[in-house]
Amino acid sequence: EIKCPGLGSRFLEEAERCLFTIVEYPESSPVLQGDIRRQLMRSFPYGLLYTIKPDFIRLLAVMNLCRHPLYWIGRN
């Protein structure tokens, strides 16, 4: 049963917008811990966790902000 048609597409569009922001302005997101940064999604309670490496950006997690907020600690 679909409760909200198009929600998945809107989620992917917002995730892509966040990824574009991360790629264009990698240092604009706040640091959570060590070198891990978080870019928040506007319309969903999620954040993208990432680190900046010399030659690339590593996406660590798509974090649900309502559940287990520290589950990502230890990822690198």
C-alpha cells in the first residue's frame, strides 16, 4: 500500500541535492566528531555523514536523525 505517492522520488532528489552541496562545498557542513561532517536534508529527518579525503569525499552513512544517533561512530 502506498501512503504517499512520490515520497521515494522526493527523498532521492533531496539526497542528490545534499550530495551536490557536499561536492561543491565540502567544508560548509559542521564537523560532528573528528573529521566527520554532516549535511542535513531539508525535508526529511536524515543527514549525510561524510569525510573529506585528499582525492575524494567518502560518504559514511545516510543517518536517520530520529534513531540511534551514535550508531555511526567507528566508521571511517
